Amino acid sequence: MKNFKELKIWQKGMRIANDCYKLVAQFPNQEKFGLCTQITRSAVSIPSNIAEGSSRRSEKEYCRYIEISLGSAFELETQLLIAHELNYGDAALRSRILSDVWEEQKMLVKFMSSLACS
């Protein structure tokens, strides 16, 4: 079992999730059960799957959880782009989160390469 809290991909994922909660707090009330929920669920999924994957015994299983994290990062990117189109939340915060998500995606791909995920 690896210490997931030491992984930069987990730490960045945690920052993204925290920032997403700050962002959706600024959304209109009608989005409480729509886009807000989608954004927070996909954001929380990124570090959660990194953590869960670290408990797996085989590298193949670990890779699968990192792939799920990557999928959640792409899902979150799409949701943030929708929020941008709708002009929801603070533009500077939204932009910073998007930049962090793009960096996280690259980091996850690189991490998967280091694990020799196929």
C-alpha cells in the first residue's frame, strides 16, 4: 500500500476539489442539483480514485483507478467549460481551476506511463 497523500497528483486533486466547492457556491440556486452536483462529484472523484487505487495490490488494478481519475478530470473539464459558457461563478477562479485540471490530466497520464499502464 502506497501513501497516496504524498503523491502530487492526489494533492493537486484535493486542491481542485476544494476550489470547485468554492466555485459552485457562487452558482445560481437552480443549479444546486444540476451542474453544481456534477462538478463536485467529478472533482471529488479525482483524488478519491487516486487514494482508492493506492490500496490495490496489483499494478493493473492501480492503473484502472488512475484511469478513472483521468476520466473524472476530463468530465470536470467539460462541466467547467459549460459553466464558462453560462458565465457561472467567478471567472478568475473558474479559469484557475481549468488550468489546474489541464495540469492534473497531464500529470495523471505521466503517472500512468510510470506505472506501465497499457
